[in-house]
Amino acid sequence: MVAFLVAIVTNYVTAQPPKWAENTLLVWSVFGALAILSLGLLFWERQLAAQVPDDGVRPVPLGRISAGGHSMNPPAVSARVRGREAELEQIGARVRGSGGGMVVVCGAGGLGKTTLAAEAAAQARAQGQAVVWIHWRDDPEQLGQDLAQAAHILGLPDSRLEEARTGRVSLVDAVWEHLADVKGWLIVVDNVDTPARVGPGLGPPAFYRGWLRPHGGGVLLVTSRDTTRQTWGPDADLIHLQPLADDAGGAVLLDAAPHAGTEAEAEDLAARLGGLPLGLNAAGTYLSVPTSRHRTFTAYQHALEADFADLLGAEHPGAADDPAVARRVVRHTWDLSLDQLHRDGYALARPVLQLLSLLEPAPVPRTLISPELVTEATGLTATAATVDAALAGLHQYGLLHTPGAGGSEPGSVAVGRLQLHLLVREATAHTLTRPEPTGTWLAVLDAHLTRTVNAVAGMPGRTGWPTARLLTPHLPAHLDRNTPHNSTTARTTLNNLAAVLRDAGAASEELLLRRHVLDNEPTVLGTDHPHTLASRNNLALTLGHLGEYQRAADLHRQNLADTERIFGPDHPNTLSSRNNLAVALDDLREYQQAADLHRQNLADRERILGPDHPNTLTSRHNLANTLRSLGEHQQAADLHQQTLTDREHILGPDHPDTLSSRHNLAAIRALLAGAGRRRWWQLPRRREGA
């Protein structure tokens, strides 16, 4: 403005003045008016500058604060909330207390976080609390307006809002300063699935400088799929929702469809649905419709095996564009989390989840999900860091769980475990097209399962035992996927892992693999094939380790008859079968039959293999143990002495078999000496694997 006046004066002095300029009074009047206007504009500009604080806070339109434009009442809960009594009490105790604070109900999509929050809101309102419900719309500015409206409802004065409007105070500070002074309220912010965007400004909610803070006089209740403490900070109470127990899940189904079956049938269906409230509600709603094809819990459960995609994983036309719709559809509810992970830079999260969904519904060893597996299966570039990030992202959004690591054996090495929820696994598997890329992915998985088993079998000592247990449930399907032309490698893989499990004493897991191999071989190789006979022998041995003595003896008897018929009475396989049948009869306390078989075997082995062969020594050792059980203590002692002498000479004094003979000889001598005051135990008879 000053420059403008200088220009006028300059022009007036240097230019040819017009006629009106000769009027001095008029000229000075114009100059005076312009000077006054210039000063007014200058003071106005300075006043505006003074209203913007140094931290850059801008004025907030008061009209948007005083009129939210949408309901802030909590949604109504249409059915009784089951199985969440502990969580509701935890929230209720916080609401009833005097300290206020922040509670985050977190977990994967479909666990009923919004329903739990709505029930907590209803209970708080019934107790006289002021309740405000805010829906996160992925818009920090809108969240600020909604929280300002909530604070206004709770008595934030218009004068304070005016200060925020004019920029003299930060709106977020004005809101939380007021909320810190007011008690008796519950504010719910629902579905905060992108907490990094909450704002205002940068930084996660854990900094407590943004719109979500634990410092109020009432309770701020947040629901989110983000389950990490790093996101929410040390002062937030995290309630990590888990699937419902079977009885609570059954109650949900009976509430929706009381005539669809018994309590036990409802609980069975609830277990099949993994206790996921979204799945339970979908099933209950379906069964409550009179025109539905399947009208009972049992019929619905059976239909899931063939019609999963139609009943629970179906496409919904509005799910792709409307997150609110996607949350109500079992399959699509997890797509929201996967889409967000992709936007956050976790490019491998979806393919890694899809790979895991092709495995069985059991924990998976972390070492199986390697960068090489991901790259070979999907064709995407994967590194150890990007695979770790993908798994961390899936865990953060509750799509992946990590059950307690480590083995049951003392001193065993801790092993990382990954596990998907039952319905997450099934719904994700349905997103893969068949036969490709699913066929290719499964082929790569099978190759890596074989490599992992071979690596475990080569580990020293107990190192590989925990991983072997985790691999077990995934190997039967590995064998089933292979055709008769290439199933030999798959059977070898199962047998190799079963041998590790035998050493680990994991008889139940070993039984699963032994039985599956035996079920496969007669069809592929025939009932008289040596591999089939070996598999029957190994299955019988495993049954014996589990205490199933009669079933073990029946299989050994069948195997001995077939082995004698196919190989002849003097074949080493026949002698091993006879030894194992005798041991099984020992377990059944049929000692005389067992002794007769052991005598026959000892004579045949001395004749065929020679008196010093290790198998001959085993037969003498086993016969001595059986004679002891028959009360023939002196004969047993003589055989144990002979066996000990031979084993020391042939195997050495420190061999495990030598030590076993020395122990059993000491035990039988104690009996002969009348040492009945002490109870001596003989070491077990020796079984022989195929």
C-alpha cells in the first residue's frame, strides 16, 4: 500500500497534472482517505497473523463442529451376546471406575468386536453413563469433528469451540482437555482398522498426541483389527478377542434357530465353524429361514463339506465397493485387512496367507514358509525380510496366530509355529482358482515338505523332534496328492518322518503316518509287496508302543503268516516277524506262547546267522526276559550271563545292548538271591523294525 501511494505521488509530480489536480483541497482529501485506508488494511493484516499460533494451527469451521450430520447413538444389539462375559466385565469395571482410560477391543474380522462394543455401550447407558458412538471412516478430519461433537454433547462450551475456530487453540487439545475434566461417559470409536491415519499429524496412536488418548475422565473404547501393543501404546487396555468356546457358539446357534437340533448338535456345528461369531450368525440366519434347503445343524454341517462357497464364502455384489457390506460376509471380511496390508506395503501378505491355506488346519512350522517356497510357488520375488514382514502384518491383523513354541521334550529347541483360523483358511483357499495356480502351488509345497522332512531327519539328537511333530498332520495330504507313478517319494517322506517320531517317543503322531502309508501301499503296490509287509510290521510296532497290544499281536500274526508264505521260514524278514509276534504275546502276558516262539527263533538264528550275530543275541536276550516272566529264573540268569559275555566281546562294554544285558542280569540275580525287598525292573524286550 505504501508503494502504491509513492507511485501516485511520483506520477503527480513528474506527469502533466489534469485539470482537477489544480484543486488543492480535493487533492489532499484524496491523499488523506488513501492513507487512512492503507493503515486500516495494515492493522487488519497484523491481527489475522496474530490469530495463527506458532505451531501452525488453523481455524476450524464452527458450523461443522456444532452439527455432526449423522447419528451418534450406538447400534442396537439384536440378540443376546454369548461367551463374552469376561470381556464385558473388564470393560464395565473400567467404565464404573473413577480413573477413565482407553480400552481397545481387537482381533481379526468376524470375531464380533462391534457387537461386543455395542453391548458394552448398552450396559453403560443403562448405568447412567453418557454414551457416544463414532464410526471411523478413514478420515482424520471427520474423526476430529465427531470427537468435537462428542465433547460438545458432554458440555464443551461454545467459547472454547470459538477459540478452536479462530485458531487460538488446537481443537484436539481443546477436546481432550475438556474430556479429562468430565466423568461418567463412554465414547466408542468403531472399526479403527487404519490407526496410522488417525492423526492429527503423523505418528501412531501410541504417542497419545492425536485424537485417541487414554487420558480422559471417562472411557474411550476403540475397536480395531490391529492387535499390536506397538500401535496402541502402554496405557491402553487391550482385549484381544478369541473365537467363542463350543458351548457359547452352540448357544448363539440355538438363539437364532431353536428348532434346528439339540444342544450337542449345535455345539458340533459351532466347533466346525471355529467359534467365529460372523460364521455362527450366518449359519443361524440361514437355518432360521423356513425356505432354506438345510434346516438342521447336522444337515448344515454336512453341507459345508460340499457347499462351503455357497453357504459361507459366497461372493456379494456390494462387498468390493462397500466395506460395511464386506464385514457382514465371511469371505470378504478378511479381504479388507488384506487390502489394507497391501496398501501399507506388505505385498506378500495375501500370497503367503493363500499358501498357508493350502496346508492342513493345524500349526505349521515357521521354517517351512521360506523365501524360496514363496518365490517358487507364486513367482514373486521374496526375501527373508519381506516374508517376515508379511507374516508380521498377517499377525498384526489377527489373520495369523502363533501358538506357544517349543517341544514337549525337556531341553528341546523352541520352534516357531503359524496357524490360521479354520474359516480363514477355508475361505482363503476358495479364493485360489483351480487347477492353476493351485496345482502349481501344491506341487511346490510338496517339494518343500520333502526337503524339510529330510532336513529334520538329518538333525542331531533331539533337535528336529518339535518340527517333526508339527509336520505330521500335513503329510497324509502330501501322500494323497501324489499319483501312483510318483508316490514312492511321498511314502519315503512319510516313513522318514515316522522314524524321527519313533525316536522322539511321539507314538500318536507316528501312528497317523504309519497307518496312512499302509492304507496307500496295498492299492498301489499290492498286499504281498515287501513294502506293504514292512509297513504292516511298523504299524503293529507303533500300536504296541501305544499299549494296543491285541491289535498289535493280530497284525504281527498276519504279517508272520504272509512273510513265511512269500519268503519262506528262514528269511530274515520271517525271523523278525516271529520275534515281533513273540514280543507282542509277551505284552499280552501269553508268556508260554511267547517263549516257544523265542526258542524257535533263537535256534533258527543260531543256525542261519551264527551264534555271534547281533540278531541272535537279541533273540537270546528276549527269551531270557520271557523265561523270567514264567518264573524260570535260573534259566533266565544263565541266558543273560551268556548274552552279556557275547555282547561285551562283540559290541563292546559300553554299547547300549551290553548295558541292557548287564542290567537284566543284575535284576535276575537279585531275584535268585531273594532280594524281594527291592523291586527290580527288567529292561524291555527288543522289537525289530522293518
